Amino acid sequence: MWSIKGEILADLQRHAEALEAFDRALALRPDFTLALLCKGMCLFSQKRFAEAASVYEATMAQGEEPGALYAGGHWLLSKLSAWDWSGLEDALARVQATIEQGRPGTDPFPVVAAFDDPRLELLGAGLYAAALFPDRRDGAAWPLPAAGERIKIGYFSADFHNHATMHLMAELFEKHDKSRFEIVGFSYGPPVEDAMRKRAVAAMDSFIDVREKNDQEIAAMARAAGIDIAVDLKGYTGEHRIGIFARGAAPVQVSYLGYPGTLGVPYMDYIIGDGVVIPAGSEAHYAEQVVRLPHSYQVNDRARTISDKRFSRTELGLPEDGFVFASFNNGYKLAPESFDIWMRLLHEVPGSVLWLLGTDPTACDRLREEARRRGVAAERLVFAPFIEPSQHLARYRMADLFLDTFNYNAHTTASDALWTGLPVVTRAGRSFAGRVAASLLSAAGVPELITHSNEEYQTLALELARDSEKLAAFRHRLDQQRLSSPLFDSSLFTRHLEQAYVHMHQRRAAGLPAEAFDVAA
């Protein structure tokens, strides 16, 4: 009973009360796997990463119970988020061995976060889905669409509120051609009535709150509504509902934006990418048919406002004259490999600092200790709190250069940097997640900021830190090209995405199976 109450409270975002309920459940039964898992998730959502890792470790000790089998992935993501790299190499080796031996052991997202291996991602996703979300489509024939009717697109997400996904997609919903497309939102996230939620609701033909429905009920609702193309915006990220698609929500099902990699399932027809994130020859690592948009796969909202607030470096804890390297990514994206390079850059650029997002005091202290081990004074790491989105964008302008992470790149944060005119240096990897910033930089018209090795990455970052004129030239180009580059041309992007939807729909209407294709520029 206490565990059920905790789940309800967590769903309502009442985390303190939820934790108390889980603790009551665990006091009665300390080995209650579900309560342990839920407590870990609740702690993680509050960014109490070290505590979450400890709870997941206790969950893993439950042995072969189904919930315990997948606690390892949550533990790994919590450790990475806490910047706790102790035992990391051994942990990654165990994850890889488990997947390659065909055994369950982790959900797919930590694999995307910690590896740069699309082959391993496909294997891991397939194992996870086969065990927990097998194909449950009933095989019933879909009725053919009536000629001349609008194509009905269903967008499924838990993030129709102030969330990175909505920060990118809000204008797409508004720009869809409503004479040709009927847009339906299926929301299974928290009922947050903020400005971003209101934009989504206003932009759609209909918006359905399905958070209290199970997967089968939601799939049935989508079928009854006549959805032609169901678009999953979550993949295997938090609060995902991949089970909806396992049951067949629509005759065409598409993975887009939320998850940078394959879902590894037979019931997802397409994945939307571009020629950079899914280069030619990499299709074998995707269970879906690959659709390539002509510029970047990532939509952007150029209605985003940058606050007029004028920050001073002093109030942000930054040096007035020192060079500011910034990286506002989630903590799990930072690996020792990239951190080593960043510390070498601080050694090479006297007076410089590294500016990061950080709200977990334990994690921040741990990263400062990692800096000290590399001979860098702890005070040269500056941690920024989370603030209101438009002010956060304004805050970017106090940085000099954005350093990308790998193996998991900046996604929305890279777009934010480029939107504010802040140059981003990236190193392109092998996986979708490790090539996103390269896609964004190409579409923004500054491909010179893409590197392909650790040495190139460090050399370019150091060159820009030492050459103020060259850095200023990149800033000027970004400012001048901001509204003309394909990256921020939301109208152009919408037309290309709609072309993709039309082609998918036409193949289905002709009785043809899904097939990979490129959208023409």
C-alpha cells in the first residue's frame, strides 16, 4: 500500500511525500524491489544522484528478480550523473559483456549515454524490448485512408511542458499545415499548466491527456481516433511508454527527436535523422527504416526569447577577464575522456575557468576533487544553478566557448549556444548521440567547428581560446546567419518533415512496406 501511494505521489511531482511513502514500505519489507526502484527514480528526478546510486545498488543485490535485473542501468546513469567515476571501466565492461552474451541487465538509455557503439546500442535495445515490450500488435488489417482527407499525425510524449523537447518542437506544432495535416497530442506526463503546455495545446487540433490510461488503452484510443502516423517523442528516455507502440497505435509508427538511437523493435517503422547523425553505411545498426532530412534532423523554435537581463560575470561567479569555457550539459554526458581534455585546456589557458550546470553539492564536490587530481585548482570549476529559460539563454553570452561532451553530445544545449551566438567545438563520434552537435554545426553554417579526434578537438579549442579575432569571427558568423541558416529556419524544417510524412503515408496507402528514403532539399 505504501509503495502504491509513493508511486501516485511521485507521479504528482510530490517527491518529498513520495520518498516518505517508499521509506515506510521499505521499513516493512527492506527487500521490496519495486519500492527500491521507485525510491531510486524519485531521488534521481530530484537530482540527488549519489543517493539514487546507493538505492539502486541495494536493488541490484536482490539478484534475479525482474526489477533488480534492470537496476544496473539506473545505477550506472546515477553514477555518471553524480560524476562518480570510481569503478567505471569495470562497470562498462560488465554492461557490454551482459549485452553481448544476450542476457538482460540494463535498459538502453545508459548504453547510449556511456558508449559510442551503435552496434551495441542495437543489441541492447533489442534485448530490452524483447523482454519487456515484445510485439503485441494483433495483426488486424488497417483500413486504407480515404482520398483527400487530412493526414492525421499523433505526437506521443510525457514532455508537453517546460522541457527540452518542447523548447525545440513548440513552433513545429504551430507551423504544421493544418489544411493537409490534423495534429493530435497524446500526453502521458504530468498535468503541468505552464506556458509551453499552453502553446502545445493551442497549436494542435486536439490534445488528449492519457496519463491515467494504460498502454493498451492509449493504443486503442489512437486507433479509434484514426491516427495515420504515430510519432514517439520519448524512445527509452524517462517516463517512456514504448508499450503503446508495441500494441500498434497507428499503421505507421515513427521514432523522432527524444531518443538518439535505434529502439531495436519491429513495430517502429521509421527513425528520422539526417546524413550526419546517421551517415550512409550505418543503416545496419537501426531496426527502423532510416529517413534523412536534408539539413539537421533537429527542429528548433526561433520564437524562443533571450532575456534582456544583463548579467555581470561577477554575479555569475565568473572572472571578469579570464577565458570562460562552458558546457551546460546534463552530468551523465561528461566522461573522464573529455574531462581530461578540459583540464589540459585550463592548464594551457591561464586564468580560464570551466562553467558547468551543477545543483547536486555532492557531485560538484566530487568533480572539484577530480580537477585537483589533475592539477587544477577547485575554484576554477564554476557551477551554475538552473534558472528560467530565457535568462538561461542570456547567461550563455557570458561564456567565450562551448565545449561539447562525448560520447553523448550536447543536443538542445548546443542549439541554445548557437542561438545565442556562442561557438561550439565538438568531436564527432560513431553513434547518433555522438554526432548531433556535428549535425547542428553543419546546419548552422559553421562546419569548421567539427573535429574528428581528441587531438583535433583540443587543438581547435586551444586555438580559439588564444586567438580572440578568430573566435570573434565565428561569433559574428553565427549572429549574422542565425535567422537564415537551415538550423533555425523552422518553416523550412516543417516543410521537409511534412514531405517525409506524406511519403510515409503514400507508401502505406499503396500497400507498400516501410522503406528508407531521403527528403530532397
